[in-house]
Amino acid sequence: MDFGYFFELFLGGLTRGSIYALLALGYTMVYGIIELINFAHGEIYMIGAFTALIVTGVLTLMGWNKIAILILASLAAVVYSSAYGYTAEKIAYKPLRNAPRLSALISAIGVSLFLQNYVLLAQTSDFLPFPNLIPEFEFLKPVEDIVRSSEIVIYATTAVVMVALTILIKFTRIGKAMRATAQDQKMARLVGVDVDRVISITFIIGSATAALGGVLIASHIGQINFYIGFIAGIKAFVAAVLGGIGSMPGAVLGSLVLGWTESFFTGYISSDYEDVFAFIFLVLILIFRPSGILGRKDTDKV
Amino acid sequence: MSPALEVSNLTMDFGGLRALDSIDLTVNHGEIVALIGPNGAGKTTFFNCITGIYNPTAGDMRLVSPEGKAVRINGLKPNQVTENGMARTFQNIRLFQNMTVLENVMIGRHCRLRAGIPGAVFRPPRVRKEESRLIEDSYRMLQKVGLEKYVNEFAKNLPYGAQRRLEIARAMATEPFILLLDEPAAGMNTQETKELDELILRIRNEEGICILLIEHDMKLVMSLSDRIYVVDYGRKIAEGTPGQIKNDPAVIKAYLGEDIDA
Amino acid sequence: MFNVKELKKSILVSLWFMFLTFPIMVIKVNTIYGKVEWRWYRMALVGVGSFFLSFVWRALLRRKEMGLKKAEEGQEVKVPLTRKLISDKRFNRPALVVVCLFALLFPLVFSLYQVNIMTTALIYVVVGLGLNIVVGLAGLLDLGYVAFYAVGAYSYALLNYHFGLGFWTVLPIGAGLAMLFGILLGFPVLRLRGDYLAIVTLGFGEIIRIILENWNEFSFGPSGIANIPRPGFFGIQMNLHQVHIYIYYLMIGMTVFTIFVVRRLQDSRIGRAWMALREDEVACQAMGIDKTKTKLSAFALGATWAGMGGVVFAAKTTFINPASFTIWESIIILCIVVLGGMGSIVGVICGALVLILLPEYLRAFSEYRMLMFGAALIIMMVFRPGGIISDVRKVYHFEGLKEESKDL
Ligand SMILES: Nc1ncnc2c1ncn2[C@@H]1O[C@H](COP(=O)(O)OP(=O)(O)O)[C@@H](O)[C@H]1O
Ligand SMILES: [Mg+2]
């Protein structure tokens, strides 16, 4: 076996997995709290990438320096994705808090469809080139043909985000409020948690994380269009389910497993069926172990 | 007296919580038995276990029909339990809200009928007859519980007390020999409770259906039941006739402050 | 209504949306020529639009809340006009006659182009009614419905290509194959909870599409299959014009057949079980209904109808490729069911006609079609989960019984 090739695929899988993870974290958080499959999560990520692209384009033409552009573009992506996530929740999900679960899911599909076509109509349906915002680090020169610096940045960002979110959930006031809301909304409200605010914040954090993923993957791959969110979103959902939906380490683990599977399969066998994996995984996992790798098994209360 | 439902050593764990701890319970044909205990004692969990909605950790459950046919109901699906002659109502009303009152009762009879998809599409005489009998019988059932004036209303538009009675009618439509009622009087006023009392007695006396009843209204429990089981924290703490239960020190302790000899 | 507080709210909303849509609506970067287009007029549009819409939105929300409160207090809920009209014999009989006459005379009055559009709409009516069994009656959200449609279409295309089988032979075969697929898929997935089921069916739909796209030896890949023959009529030769009209009448026949079957199912033992399942799974099982079997029957029957629709689709367009069977096609069909009114036959028919015909006739709109569908899904879920025309339940009369059973 050619070890170099194996290693390349391994790193490729790690990159994919890390991006899925940034999205899957948002899915898992929202699901953990209001049990909604936020079908539009991928679109939030796409909006982040588009915002970054627009900001980059404008600033590049104004002749700004690359680092400043990177920072401002990421910031704009995070701000705008969060704003869209927040607004979508207020308009399409909040009025359905007490409605059957499927109503909220259909509404989320509506949001997804709307945002995709909104970007398609307001911008373009073509693939747009996305500049590589991440600088080539000098100290990575020696390993340059094995791992690109954008990949290193992706790993690092995912790791930092995951640690930060874990700390947030475990140790802060808002984290506690989130856990309380996830356990039992009614009880949380009774003990004085502002449930609406907690849910809004969850959407904002999830969307911000997705935006980071959007910027990173766009500058890594080099092009975006209005449709990138859909497949990425579905895959991230699969990753979240694979790891055990509601569990944050599970989301990261599931994402990595999916990333590696895709990478090795396309590398060794065939690239035709790359996208089928996520779905096959999804089907198998949901049928044989719906609680995922790290999830707990619950009995539904009757 | 022959047993209709025999439960022995029933145990149910939720993660670390032991919601039921080796409960033994028997309901005989012709009896009205009450299962009481403070909130969270595990009464509803007991119903859920014996009707196949939860899968109990341990225990043995048997149904014996009036004809003497015994069935072990461990591991059966809820619909199989119902087919074997045990029907129930729910504490938090679970009617089919967007269907009419009559349709709710008709659903109850589902498991006693046979018509399938081809029957529905071609409507041979056999199916037509089955359907018209079903409609008549369901209407009679509504008359029995006094809901005939609501026959074409949506279930969700019924007053609260009527919804509880509809739950009973729907369960009765499955033609059970044992009926489980989970807090049927909850949220009813005195007049409605009195009517309910009469209804339960009629079900036992006229239809020959035995009843296991969870209820917090002690007046109702004491007047109706032949025997009472008391549970607390998942354990059976007492068992006996209403007279014995009223004076049981363990029961008085569990219900500290509550009025049980009302 | 128009007090200062409301005004302030709307101004805030409008500012928020101007901010929100600013980069994507206003700025367009042309990287090739290195130019930035600033489209400020759009910001003004968004501002004014959201200002007024926010009033409407809040008014609608208030109306909905009032309705809910009334229902909770047990007050009489007003029966919607549409429902009254539909269940009123004096209205619905003549209406039915008019609709039938219109449908029958349509090809004689309108051009071939119109007839073709109407045929397409009718195909959507039929598959919509099929999905309505699954989603509207049984409450199973199936996002991979189009996969069964694809099974039907490809069965006809392939069986014809390899074995020269004709339309009428394949129609039942395609329906049967789709049903078989429905059962095979349904078995493992129907145990899942509603929202998981939705995602898994979506997954299945995509798997089938991806396979069709990549397995060239089997399905001819993305280039698809062309020259699929149109349906025959006892071997009579027809010119193009006649064939289109023939297909139109064929679809009318199929629509009538579908309505007949779905109507009978709705008021049957099985149909009631489906609805009970939709209303409350736990209670449904506790009433003695076998959950798996009941779900499977709905799922398989829905698939059968999609398969039939697929065969006709292939025969009508004479060309199919995987691009016709994307997830968005499933979602359009779902829109039809949701918008029209889940569970209601008239609703689904209206939904299909509105959603398919409107974009065809309002060409200016057709670009915005999917955008509107998305918005429609949200608005319907938030304000009228029951659809435009909500379900009408059968009313039974017992004058005779009341007397004779007084003494019971
Ligand atoms: N599905 C479940 N998962 C976890 N705990 C449960 C579940 N159902 C019931 N319980 C717990 O079991 C205990 C008994 O509840 P329940 O049977 O509803 O009490 P009762 O009906 O006597 O008021 C409670 O502590 C409740 O929280
Ligand atoms: Mg209880």
C-alpha cells in the first residue's frame, strides 16, 4: 500500500470532516434544544460564504491588505449568518413552537427553499470563484505538498470552536440555561429561564459556527454557488445523527467518520458515488442505532 | 373469582430511576380495582408497561379471558394487547382530535374487523354490511356514555368532561374484558364525577367488564372499588378493601396531609 | 391599529431587513471586470416592502391567536366559507357539473399548448393525491416521493427500450414495481419517528437519483433516455395533435379514477386507521391498530400512485433523465399537498392547479416560482396548517336509531 497516498486521503478526510463538524455542531445544538431538524442550516452556511465573497470582492477592489480582508470577511460572514439564523427562527419556527413537529420541519424546508432562491435571484446561479483568503504560512513550506495551510487553519478552527462551545455549554450561565431548556422547556420556564432568549442565542451561535465553516470551505475549494449549502447541510445532519444527535462530541466524531469514509472511498474505489455515502450511512444508522454512536437511548414519555 | 389480569414482579427502570419495583397485582373478573398513590408514584408507568407501550425491565404479565383462555402479554405490541382484550384510556387525553366523535369510536372497533384496501375500494356487500353495523354500534356506544348529541363534532371541540367519556367509549369499542382507566375524573366537576361513577358501575354490571382504575378522587375510589392497591415510589405499600386501606398507617403516611377518608 | 407603537415596530423591522439583505441584494461584485455594482434601489424596495408586510404579518398572527383562544374557551369556532361551500349540496352539485364540462370540453376550446400544460397539471394532481395518502392522511412526511415517480418513469422507458413493451402493459408493471419499492423501503424505515423518517426518505430519494445518474449501463446516465413512445390506442395511428389530446383525456380518466379510489379509502376502515395514526400514534396502537402494517399500506399505496404518474410522465414527455427526479420535485409535490390542505381531495386538486398553472401563465412569475413555494410553505405552516381547503369529515345521520334505542 502506498502510504503517502493513504496519508493524503486521511488528511483530505480530516478536512472534510472538520467542515462537516462546524455545521453539525449547529444542527446538534438546535436539535438538542427544540428537537427541530433545522433543514435551512446549510443555507445559513451558504449565506455566510456569499457574504464573505461579497465583502472580499469589494475590499480587494479597494486595494486592502489580505489579512484585513480575511478578518473583515469572516466577521461579516459571522454577523450576517447569525442575523439570518435569528430571523429565520423568529419568523418560521417560533410561531410553531407548540405545533406538531412535522409542521416546523415543513416550515424549515420552506426557509431552505426560500433562501436558496433568494441568493440565486439576487446574485447568480453560476459558480463564483472564491479567492484563497488564508495566507501560506512560511513555517509550513517544508510540508507544503502534503498539507496546505488552509487545511491547517480548518483543523485549528474546528478544534477551537469545539472547545469553546464545550466550555460555553458546561460552565457558563447561558450554557446552563441551554441545558435546562433542552431537558424540559416548561420546567426551565418555571425556574426563570428566558426560553425564547435561549433559543435565539442557540440559533445565533449555531449560525455563527456554520458561517466560519462556510468561509473556510469556500476559500479552500475556491468556488461557491447558491446550492452549496444543501448537500453540505444534509451531510452535516447525517454526521450529527451518526454521532448521536444532541451530543457535541458526537457531532464532531460523526463528522470525522463521514469525512474519512468519503475520502477513502473516493480515493480507492470510485468517485461516482461520493455523495451516496452520507445517505447510506444515514439510513443504516437510523435503522440500526437511531441514538447514534454517542447518543443515549430514551423511552418517549407517554 | 377467576383472575382476568395477573401481574407479578413487575419492574421498570428508566436509566437509573426505578419507576416500578416488583409490583404484584391481580384483577379478577367482575371486580373494580383501584390503583392509587401520590403523583409520580409510577401508576401511569404501570399502565404503560402492561399495555405494551413500555418494555418492562422484569416481570410477568398474563391476561385470562372470561372463557379461560390465558395469554402471556410480555413483549406484545400495544395493539396485540388490545386485541387480547385489555383496553385503556390516557391520563392526558389522547383522542384523535381532528376526527369526529363517531370516527373516534369507530377506530376502537378496528381490530375486530377485517376489511382491507381492496374491500375499501370495491365495497363488496360484506364490507358494506360490516361498515353499516359498525356505524350503528358506534352510535349505540355513544348513547351509552351519553355523547350521542356530539356525534359529528370534531373531538377537539368537545368540553373536557365529554372528552374523558369519549376516551372511555373508544376503549370500550375495542370489546375488552378488562378496562384500564387512568384518572378518568381528573378535571371534572362534582356533577360530572357523579355521572362518571354511575358510568363505571354500569360498565362493570351491565357489560361484565372488569376495571382497573387510577384515580386521585378518594370519594370516587372508596365508593367504587372492591379492592385497592397503593403504590409509592414505585413500590406497593398496601393492598386491601377500602375499609382496610383507609386505616393503613403506611398509606396515611404516604398521603400525609391529604384527606383520604372523604 | 395604526398607533405609534405599531409604527415603531414596523420601522424597526424595515430597518432590520434593509440591514439583513444589504450585501446580497445590493452589492454585486463582478470579479472578471473588477467592477462593483451597487443596486441601492433594491434596498429601498426591501425597506418599503418589509415595512408594510410587517403590519400584515402581525395582524395575521393576532388573528390566529384570537382563533386559538376562542377554541380553548370552547366557543363556537367559525366554519370557514370554503368548507361550508364544499359540503353544501346546493353548491357542490352544480359546481361539479361545471368542472366536468370544462374538463371535457377543454381540448376543443383551447390550443394544443394549453392542453399540454393542463395534462402536466393533471399528472401533478394524480401524484399529489398519491402523496396525500402518505402525508395528508397517514401523516408520514415522505421527502423521497419522487423516487417512486422515477421508478415508474424508468420502468416504462427501459422495458420499452429493451423489450418493446407498450404503455398499457407497463402501466400496471410500473405501478407494481413502485409499490414493491415502497414496501422494500418502508419496511426498515417506518419504525422511525416522523422527522427522521422525512430525512431518511429524502436520503433514499437521492440515492436512487445518484444511481440513475452514475450507472450508465443501466440507466444511460445523465443523458437519459429519448424517443419513448407515446401511449397507443388499440393500435390506431394518430397524428401529434391527436396524441396530445388523447393523453389529456387519458389523464382526465386517471384523475377521476384516483379521486374515486382515494374517496373510498378515506371513509373506510383503513383510511380511518391512517388518520388515527396521523393524529396520535400511541393512542392509535392502544386502540388495536397495527402501526407498521398500517403505515406500510399507506406508504406502498402512495408509491403505487407515484409509479403510475411516472409511467404517464415518461410517455408524455418521451424523454426522461435523472434531472427530472431531484429532491425539489418531491418538495413541489409536497407543496401541492400542504398548500391545498392535507387530507383534502379538493384541496390537493386546487393546490396542484394553482402551483403548476400559475407559473405557466404568469411567465413573469416563473423565475420566482421556487422562491414563492418556499415562502408559501412557511406562511401556510405558520398561519393555516390545515391548508387553503381543510379536510371535511363525513357527517352521519341517525334519525331512525335515536327512537328505537331510547330504551337501551
Ligand atoms: N419515559 C420516561 N422516561 C423517564 N422517566 C419516566 C418516564 N415515564 C415516567 N417516568 C418517571 O417515572 C416516575 C413515575 O411516573 P408516572 O408513572 O407518570 O407517575 P404517576 O402516574 O403515578 O403520577 C416519575 O418519576 C416519572 O418522571
Ligand atoms: Mg399518572
